[in-house]
Amino acid sequence: MRHLRLILLLVLLPAGSGCGLFFRNTIETPSARFWSNSSIDEISGQVEIANSIIEEYRQLFWEFSPEVLRPEILYEEESLSRQNIYTEETRQEGYYLPAFDLVHLKPRRPRGEEDDRTVFLHELAHHFLISGYPDTADRYWLNEGFACCLEISFFDDDGSLVTPLFHPRLYQEARHLRRELGEIAFTEMVGSLITARWQQFHRGEEKMNRYAVSWSLFWFLLDSAEGSLQERLATVVSLDDLEVSKRLPELARALSVGIETRLARICSMPELRRWALGEWLEVPWPDGSRLRPILETELEENPGDPEVWKMLAQLANRPHRRLSSRDRINLHSRIREQLELGSAAIKIALCEQIAEGARTRRYTTALIDLLEDADGAIRAAAARALARLFRKPTIISPVFWKNAPEEKRQAEVVEWREWIAD
């Protein structure tokens, strides 16, 4: 029966979109079957991403993973339907059809591997949840809350999936909505989502708010439960609508906690500390006095890691609160020292982090010195950094800085030194 339904769908979907009656290419893997009008080479990266996520989800939800059927994945570059799921911008990226175990992806260009991974994480989460707990198919707040929890996941250096569950952007959106509506109206709004039908949940201008609120409710209930992730998930799924409704005042109070306090707590978990630091640095006007000691701990444990030095430079160079002048001067001094004495990887990482701004111009001399470095990649990175700092006609071509004769490169260096002196 499943195969008959799938054949019918494959006929109707492409026909409705003017793409012909069948997809041209099929890729069979142990984890999934892929359908696409793109060439196999063009979607090989997406196949790899999806397979890796499916295998990690099977390990994460091992108790019910045998019940999870191998999904069918349709991948095409043209959108076939209206906006159906949330992404960072309001745009359609994909949707899940549980009756067919089907994930349908319609990427928009420009995009990158990270975009594909987020959508796969989101849509495949629907597949695993509904396969393991069929009764959740029409509990839309729970479905979207769970998918938004998992879409924030990432792969660590060992290739294992790490699931923070906490979604900083959606947390801030839910907090904003709570402040805007007030606690009573906010609680009523969340309560209406618990019993919302498909049209009520997925249609209308407030759809993005419903995603944020659904995530916040699911995350709050999950965070309050005990046991492993799968045990906590089972606890949340087992709650009926009345039990969930009784917890809404607690949710409203939980959202009164600031984003930086939440991220500081996550930083206490070593496996999530770097991720949380990166998210914290994206918060407008972060509290430098709280952020710096945690970042220093990360640096002490990973002194040669370019990514940690990039975060330190981001802290030093951007506006924030409660960082003393003495601490800021110390940070700038250490960054200049790394531009002079650090490894090639650290020098390049710092050059990439430096952007236009009064604070970053204190690195000018060090960057000009790097134009004479023996490593062509470092020279090219320094040239790009200088071009971002100053509106000066200059050569930024990596080919020039890596391969041009030394006398031509030296002429450009001399011009930079004279221009700065003036």
C-alpha cells in the first residue's frame, strides 16, 4: 500500500509543477531513497548530509528506530507549493508528508551546506517523531517544537550529532512575544495552539510566532522532564492537552530569564560550551564581563585553535557591555601578538575576523607586516582584511599575493606604508 501511495504522489506532484510525470534520477541508499531531476553528481552532497542525519537520528532514538521506515526524499530546486515551514528568512524550503514517509525539499539559491543541513534536520525530525509516535501527527505544536529543537543540532569534530535543543533565536522571539502581549494574553495564545488544527497552525501572518512559541513550549517541557533525551521525549508526548495547559504559567515565567543567562548555563556543559559562546557573541550588546571569563576558559583548553581566537577577536572588536578598558586593551594586545607570532591558521583566522571599524584599525601595522609573510595564503588574507578596513585602491587578488613576483608585491607593501603614514 505504501508503494502504491508513493507512485501516485510521484505522478501528481511533478505533473502539478510542470516538471514532467516522473523524476529522472533515483538514488538508493540503506538510509533513504532519493528522487530528483538534478543529476546524481549535483545532489551527492545532499545525499551525504541526509544519510548522516538519518543514521545519527537512529542512534539517538534507538528504541523506536526499527519502527522508522526508510524515508523517501524528493529533492528539486524549484518550489512546488506555498511556504510551509520556517527558516531564518520567511521562505519555503521543504515539508514532510507522513502518509508517504516523504520529505520534499525545494532549496532556494543562494544557499550552502549549512542551509541544507538545517532543513534536513527539521524535516527528518518530523519523520522520526511521527513514525515513533503516530498519535503526534496532528499535534502540530508538538511536531514543530520537536523539529525546531533538533534543527539547531550540529556535527562535532568526530562526526557525532550534538543536540543543544536550545534555539537562541526562537527563544528571543518567544520572549519578545511574551513581553509584547503580557503574561495573561501570552498564556492564552499558547493555549490556543495546543488544540490548533492544521489550517489554524500553518496559515496566516503569525505563523513564525507560532513556530517560536511551539518550540519554547516543547523545549520547556523537555527541559523539565528527567532521564535521557528519548525518555524525556516520551514524557512530553505522554502529556495530554489539559496537562500541557496547566504548565503554561510556568512557561511564561521561564521566558522571563534573559538569553545571556540561558547561554551561560549551557556553557557549563563542556560539549556545548563553544557552540553557546558562538551564539552568545551574536547577541546584541552582550555582557563582556560574563562572556570573557568563559571564553578565556575555552582558550586555555584550546590555545592553538583558530576558531577560539576568532571568537576572542569578535569579543574584542564589537560593541558590548561591562568590559573594562583594561580588559579590552589586553585583548587587543593578545590579538596583535597572535598576528605576529601565531600559527598560520590563527593568523588567517584573525584576518578573516577583522572587519571595518575604529577598534580594528589598531591592527593595521601588523596586517601590513603580514603582506610580507613567507606564506602566500597569509599574505592574501591580510590583503583582504586591509581592504575591508580602508577605502584605498589596492590589490586583493589571492593570485597576486600568492604568486606575483616579490618586487611587485613589495611595491604594494611600500604603497600601503606610505599611505598609512600620510
